[in-house]
Amino acid sequence: MDSFRTLIPYLRLHRGQYVIGLIAVVIANSVNLLPYYFIRLTIDGLTGQVDGDPATTGIALGTAGLYALGIVAAALVAGGFMLLMRRMIVVASRQTEYEIRRDLFAHLQGLDKPYYDRARTGDLMNRLTGDLSAVREMLGFGAWQIVNIVSGFITAFSVMFSLSWQLTLIVLALVPVIVGVLTYLARQINVRHRLAQEQNSLIAAKAQENFSGARVVKGYAIENREIDDYRAMNLELLRRNIALTRVDGPLRSFMSLLLGLAFGLILLVGGRLILAPDSTFTVGMFVQFVGTLERLTFPMLMVGWITGVTQRGLASWLRLKEIFDSQALVRDEPGRTDPTLRTVRGDVTFENVTVRYGDKTVLNDVNLHIPAGTFLGITGPTGSGKTVLGQLLTRSMDPTGGRVLVDGHDVRVIPLRTLRDAVSVVPQEPFLFSDTIANNIGLGLDNRDLPPVLTGVSVVGAPPPDDIPQQPDPARVREAARLAGLTEDVDGFPQGFGTMLGERGVTLSGGQRQRTAIARALVREPRILLLDDSLSAVDTETERRILDGLREVSRGRTVILIAHRVSTLRHADQIVVLEDGRVTEQGSHDALLAQNGHYAQLERLQRLASDLDADETPSDEQAPRDLAAPLDPEAAADRLPAAPTPEQVNR
Amino acid sequence: MTRPDASDAFQKGFDTQLTRRILHYVRPYLPLVIGGVLLALLISLAAPVFALIQRHAIDAYLSPLALRTEPDLDLLRRGLTGAALLYMGLKVVEFALQYAFTLAIGYLGQNVLRDIRADVFGKLQRLPLSYFDQNPVGRLITRVTSDVDAINQFITGGLVSLIQSSFIIVVYVVIMLSVNWQLALISFTVLPVLFLATNYFRARLRDAFRETRTQQATVNSKLNENITGMLTVQLFGRERRSALDFNLSNRALLSANENSVKWFSLFMPVVAVLGQVAVALILYFAARQILGVDASGAVAGAITVGTLFAFVQLSQQLFQPIQDLADVFNNLQAAMASSERIFGVLDTEESITDKPDARSLTNFEGRVDFRNVWFAYDQTVTADTPDTDERWILRGIDLHIRPGESVALVGATGAGKTSVTALVSRFYDVQRGSVNVDGTDVRDLAQHDLRRHVGVVLQDVFLFAGTIESNLTLNNPDIPHERVIEACRYVGVHEYILSLEHGYQTEVRERGATLSTGQKQLLAFARALIQNPDILLVLDEATANVDTETELRIQQALKRVMQGRTSIIIAHRLSTIEHCDRIVVMRRGHIVEQGSHHQLLEKGGYYARLHRLQYAQADAAD
């Protein structure tokens, strides 16, 4: 129940709808009992007419007609209120679902890299889909069903009691048994349904694995074993589904059996009441009694379900709450953050910076000064901490010890917005969106003046959202693409810059993706440009062109370039060699060559390599191959990480 | 890719040929079908009896008509008891019938589902690798999941309810007409309206639900993309734009949902009101007939109160089958589209098949010969395609490998190295020339046989759900545990496996995401060793993220695995290449150089330069 309290703010947003809806349920439930009342009056009138006894009152055809109209009128009123209820409560639950989803999304946007390093996308997706549905079901279906059950029972029992207390007692004795049995069945169905679903997912996973591993399956000729496995799993599914059918299939007929038995008893006892001398219990009342009892079928059936819906809903809400409760470590903090810092020149200093993951030291007391407008090259073996250095600068994480200063301010003081507007990063494996190439390049443009999506407010009465203008300046995009050496590739695509990337469009090669990411960074004209091994999949000729372009635009900007190739690094004002989290060499290209250390060795070896490059132009930078359907399997590794298909997500 | 699937599902009409093929799957369960139909018939015969018992009880024992002339109360009570007991007894019988029916249909549907799935899955196992290159995994999954489910729905929800509903409707119509034809006709007037209304609303709801599903899919994929790319979004200050964009989709989903609620909230009350209109009609016309007859009431066949009550019940019970019937067509339509797709898979031509007289291999030596092989992945390329065509991947490869010889393939990406290995396993068929194993064209060998003798070690070991051990044996129960351990010792991964929580029985999670690259590679070698192939194909990717120690271990393992086997290795590691008997340098589908390490170094060609470069880089990495 405690978990329910935290949901109340969302319920409060739709208080009016819930109140009106619930009242509508009560009215509909009461009015629903009228038709059998009219039937009773008609039957009693008719029996009075034909029994030939002048003492009993008869009925005129006109009156019977009125009763018939009354039945229709009652049905219309009840139906109208049910319609009202659905449009209030069910719609409110959908709106709440929207609001929670909207707010979760906003919250997720505020969480930092450490959170996303821990969280698994699949798990988050499950919460945002399955758990959210469960909460919505509790708020919509659950809410009106609870009121429906309560008011249904109360109204029906008052009517039945007024007709015959004896029969009502029988029903009262039977109802708990019926509800108990149905609740038990509902629980069984739940359990078995889950078992069947689990097996279903296993089978789907098996198929998925088999299809994506077709190369292994065929390579080792294990098709028959796979088929046997798959058949065995399906047999198990059949078993579980039949087990489910055993309890689930006959639910409705079981209900009809239980009610039938109740009816038999009522016929037995009620009949005797009618036959009793001086009886006030009439055939009409008997019919009304039976009809009213029938109205309880659905509520009785629902008692068992509603507990499940509520339990699931509350448990799911707790899981959503967990997301809401997680806080970013890296964030602006009032008191610490200085909102007056709006611009950045680009002077960067690492001051005794140490980073530890657990007991593993990634950066060890690094000191480094990069004056504004200079070009720093960083190199070093894999795992030496180069990437982490970059992540500290963008405040993707904070150091364990020491400080990172930009323009003399600790980055923790600079508003994140200011910092990230000033720094553009090109990662080694860039993430591109399923959007047009132009929009991918313009990712960081024109975002500043957009209005925020309000959270914690009701969607009721909110105007439909405007289309967001997504038209990054084509001239700027084209210029950035040119600098990144991407123009030719893009011109080769069917829709040029309007070509979609990803599943519904083209897949780019590794080099093309890197160059798109470079264009995406350049177009922002950042004060600090950080390239993290982002030319690794680009051939040397293209690399040279890109570097020329970079020099062209990087005048006055701070450039930090992480790379393995000396040809990439040589023009840097300052080159740093990182090894095991420490700066081991530092100086200009010539100075480092003179030192005859790691860098000098690297240079020697790569000079040898360039002789070879002169002869062999690698062919992996040819765009057309990416467009051809059957790919060289080797190229498959170059593709965009495929976004899961909707069906995968839904599962 | 799911989009076209979803939309054409609703445009397909009824197709007798497809239906016949679906029914073919039902045939093995004919007794079940016949039993089910009989049960359905019995159930529909039993259903109206309850209302008739009630009618009898009211008219014979409870109505004042019965009480009018010197009633024998005892007799009436006994009759009443009899009726009540009969009623309850029949309810039990009805329940038993219904239960048996449900189980029979469930059993039928599940079995058909299983059979179709097995067929589709089996077919997919026989289809060549090129089929998997062309069809995204998601689409294939849909075939064995939702498409098969739709056919199951067609049988259990479509055909069965068609039969059952028709039975019930016929029986009810006959009984109601025979009890009182005037009243029957009057209560029937509502049914066409009900049918049309149900049909109308179901169509609207179907459209609305389809729209919700589409919108939900959009929301989900945007969520997924934003979560995966959240750090990029943050670094580029795109939070607000992303939020606005997501809000658009989120709102669209809300609107779609509200639209569904709109139709649904109308649909239910309309059905309820129609039900009460039927009751009102019956009530009024029954009253008119009753009041119309003369007051003594002794007219034979006149409506009684019991009849009135029975008609109220019967007319309500007719509603469900009418609604079911209106629904049948929706199920049929969805099933048509799905079955067409499924049969599309089943009818796919298996381009790589065993010849009827395919030879099986008994004594395997391991000789491999490529004779003037021309090959392209593009299947529109034929033997007649000109040599200059861009699509050729291999252009006249002649390569002869002796049993036990180890050959390293060297060359840039796209040179055709992978294709060479894929052709030895006959994953694809060549357009010109032939690939021979032990002197026999691979196209004349049984695929299974061939592949059992050819082991492939992929760059990235593909791990299945299961334990480490089941991944090594590939679920072959005949492989003894000792052999697994022996192999793992041999490649040097035994200690590592033992260090895991459950040793060899440790469950592989998330396709081995927790394993390092080096460990995966060693597992791949162990797997290949355990399968003990005569020809070994190794796709060996020099990986950056392997520490020196693991690197050494991998090299050692590879050397050992190669021993005494014909090996074709796509090698990036110099040490591996050096240890091979022969090095074949490929460029753009041609072999440009071949010979031993020393021969090629002396020759001073492409390989010699490559060698200098790689040595340089290898040193630099340390």
C-alpha cells in the first residue's frame, strides 16, 4: 500500500475523471437491475390476468408496453453510463500511462554514464513496456472493476433481499464458495499462463539463436540436433498449454455450472415458497431473483482476477519507481554549479587526476595542461586510459581524485549544458540514429531554444504537440560533411543527405560512420574538439584529407586527438604518450622523436607501413558495397548495431 | 520489415487453396476433429434444454394456471424437485461435454501449431546460408511465432467457432420456432442488427488496435534508440529535441489508445442495449398474445409465462454465437495472410540440395582442390556473366591443398578469403569451376557428411543458451566429458573454465557477454577440436583487446589445433601465418602470390612488405 501512495500524484491529475467514472459505474449497476423488475411486474400482471382470480390484479397491454419501453430505457441509461465510465476511467488510465512514460523518459535523460553502464537496455525496456502496462491496467480496468464488483454486489443483494430473504441466504452461502473456487482457478490460470509464456519465450529465443547462428549450425552440421531440440521444446509447450487449457478453457462453462447448481437450488426452494399457502412470493419475483443473480456472474468471475491485477500493478509500479528514484552522480548542483559560466575558451588542465574502478587504477595522477587553441595528440597502447581522459573532460564521469579544469574552473562548477555545448566528441564507435544523414550530422544544432516537455502535469486539455522543426541548416551540414570527407559517399546515396540510416535505410561502413560522427562534431563549431581514435576505420588517404580539413577549421579551437597513427599525430602542438594510466612521454613530434621512446618506435614502424600503403589502397572504403544486399560476411561487422525490431521489443 | 506483414494481414481475402493446405495439417487429427464436432453438436443440443426445463417448471408447477384447480401440492413439489434435479444433473453433463470439447480443440490446435512449427523450422534448417543473408532474423522469427499462431487461431477460433456457432444457431432457431413461431420471429429481428453492429465495431476496433500496435512499436523503438544512444544525446545537448520528438510519438500512441477506447466504449453498450431490446420485444408481444386469448386461457399453443421466460433466456443465449460468427471472418483473414507467408517459406526452393545419388564419405583424407572457381554472392550472377562484372568475388581461383597441409590466406578485406572457406563447406555453390574435396565435387557429396568433416572456427564464437559444456559439444550427448576436458586442456582454457562458479556447467549468459574476447576464441578452438574435423577452417581475427599472455595462448592453441589437419586459415597474426606450410596472397578475387614464408619474403612482393609492416605494428603494440 505504501507503494500505492507514491502513485497518488498521478491519480490526482485525473481526480475528476475517476470520480465521475466511478459514480457512473454505481449508477449503471443500479439501473441495470431495472429490466428484471419490469419483467417481474409484467409476469405478475400476466399471471394475475390469466389465473381467473379477481383478487389478483391483472395488467393492460398498454402497461406491458410501457414496461417493455422501461426495459429499453433502463438499458439505454445503463449503457450510457458505462460508456461514460469507460471514457472517463479507461481514458484516464491511458493518459496516466502517457504521463508516466513521458516523465520516465525525462528522468532517464538526466541519468549519467555510470547509471547506463550498470543498467541493461533490455531490462529498462521491459519496465517501460510491460511494467507500465501492468500499472495502467491496475489504474483503469482495476479501478472500475473494484467499484463495479462492490457496487454490483451491494445493489444486487439489496434487491434479492427485498424479494426473499430465504433465497438470499442460500445465495449468500453459495457466493463465497463460487468466488473461492473462481479465485483459485484464476490463480491457477495465472501460474500456468506464466509457465506457458516462459516456454514460449524460450522457443522464440531458440529460433532466434538458431537463425542468427545459422553459420555455426550449418558449419557443424547440427541441423538435426537443432530440429530435435526445437521439437522437444514445442512438445513441452504443448504440455503446458494443455495444462493451461485444463483450467482456463472451461472457466466460462464452469461458471455456468456453478450458477446452474445455484439456480437448481433456488428453483427447489423458491418453488416451494411460491407453492406455500398464502405465499407472497410470486413467479415474477422468482424470475426477477434469478435474473438479478445472473447479473453477478461477471463480478464473481472478476474477484479472482482483480487481486492479480492489483498485485501485478503494485509490483510493477515499484519497479518503475526504482527508475524514478535513481539519481545521476554527474549533474548540476545548486550551490556548486555556477550558472554565470556561459562561455568556454578552451583551456584545459588535468590536475593530479586519478580514476579507479574498484581496485583497478585506470588513470594515475595525470597532470596535463592544454592551452586554449592548441592541438594535443594522445597515443598509447589499448587500455592505457586514453578514452577515460576524454570522458572526464565531457564530465561523462567524475574523477576519483584530482580535478579537471576548463578555463581554470573545475568542470564540476561549470553547468553541464555550457560544458557540453563547448566540447564535441567523436567516439571510436559512434552511435548513429535511425534518421536522415542530415539530421544525424545536425544532431547537436539548434537544440538550445527548444521548449522543454513539461513533466508532472496532466495531459488533459493539453494542445496537440507541435511538429518540431528539424531542419539543420543544409549549408552547414554540407560544409561539415565536406570537412569530414563524407560528401562523395553521401552523394552516392539515393536520397543524398535525406537518406535514412539504419534498418529502414542504408547501413554505413565503419569508416563512413566515423566520418559522419566527425561531421556531427564539426558542425557545432565547438571550442574543444575531442577525437577518440575516430579515424581508425578510415584509410590513410581519407585521413589526410580529413586532417587537412580539421586544421582548416580548428584555428583558435582546442583539439584533442587520440590516435595510433603517427601520421595523424605529427602536426600536434604537443603529444602525450599514456601507458598504464600515466603520462610517460610528452612533447612535440620532434622532441619525442629525439627522446627515442615509445613514440619514436611507433614512428619508425609506421613509416615502414606507409611504403606498403602506397601500393595497396584498401578497398573497404567503397560505399556501393554497403548498398548491395548480399554482403561479404566480413563486411557485416561494419554495420550499424541493428535496432531491435518492434516484435523483439514487444516480446 | 514488420510493417508490410502487419498491413497485408488485413487485406487478404479467403483462399480455398490455402485453406486446403491448412486443413492438410488437421488431417492427422481427424478423430479429434470428428469427436470435437460431435461434442459441439451435443452441446448445442443440450444448451436450449435448460430454458425448456425452466419453462416447464414454471408452467407446470408454479404458474397460477397450475394452481387453479385443486392443486395437489405434493405432486407439484415432487415435480418441482424432479425438474430442479434434472436441471442440475444436465448442467453437470453439459459441463463435462464442454470440458471435453475445450480440451479436444485445445489439443487439436496445439498439435497443429507444433506440426507447422516443426515443418517451418525444419525447412529453415535445410535452406542455404544465402537465405539467411537475405532475410533478417526478425522476419524469420515472425514466421515461427505470430504467423503460426494466426493459423492456430484460424483453426481453433475460426473453423471451430464457425462449426459450433452454426450448430447452436440452427438448434436454437429450430427450437424457438417450434415452441412459438410468432415470438421466435420477433426475437430474431434483433439478430441481423447485432450481426451487423458486431461486424462494424469489430472492423473499427481492428483498425484502431492496429494503429495502437503501430504507434506502440514506434514508441518502443524510439525508447530503445534513446536509451542505447542516451550518452550521445547528452553529449550533443539534444535532450530537449529528443524529448519533444518522443513526446510526439507518445502523444500519437495516446490518441490511438483513446480512439480504441472510443469504439470499445460504444461497442459494449450497443450490444447490451440490443439484448434488452430483444427482451422488451419478447415481453411486449408475449403479453399481447397472452392478453389476446380469452380469459379462460385454455387455448392450446398459447404463450405461457414459462414460454415468455424461456424466450427471454434463449434470445440472450443466441447473442454469443452470433457475435462469434461475426468474428470468424476476421480470424480467417488474418490466417490467410499468415499462411501465405508460411507456405512461402515452405515453398522456397532449396538451392543447395543433396543429389539423389550423393556420395557419403568413408575414408576422409582432406585434400581440397579449387579448379578455376568463379563465384559471386549475388545469385543473379551466372556462369555466363562476363568476367569483367563487378559482382564477382572470386575470379578463377586455382588452389590445391594436400591432406594435412596448412594454408594461410592473406589479403585485404574483400579479397575473397572468407568466400574461399565458405565454399569448402559448400555454404554456397560456385558459378563456374568446381570445389573438390578428396577429388569429389562437393556438390556430389551429402552436405551433412561433408560438413561433419569440415570444422569452422569463427572469429567470434557463437554461443548458444546453455552451459559451457553444451556449447562445446554442441549438445551432442555422445561426446564424453573426458574428451571435452582433454580438448580444453589442450587449448589452455581448462583452468579458466574451472575457475567459473559451476565449471563446465556454468550457464552462458547473454551470448557470452561476460567472457573476454580471448576466452571466447579459445572456446572456439576447443569446440572445433571436440568435433574433431578433418579439414579445419579458421577465421582468425587479430583482436586489439587481447593482452599479450592471452595472445600467446591463442597462438599456441591454434598451432596445436592445426596439427595433422588440412587447415585453411584466414590469418592476421604473423606468427600464425609463419607457421603455415603455405601462404596464399589474395587480391580482388585472384591469387597473386603463393609459397612458403621464406620463399615469399625472398620474392620481395606484397607479402614481404605486409610482413615488415605487421612486425612493426606487433612490436609497437607491446
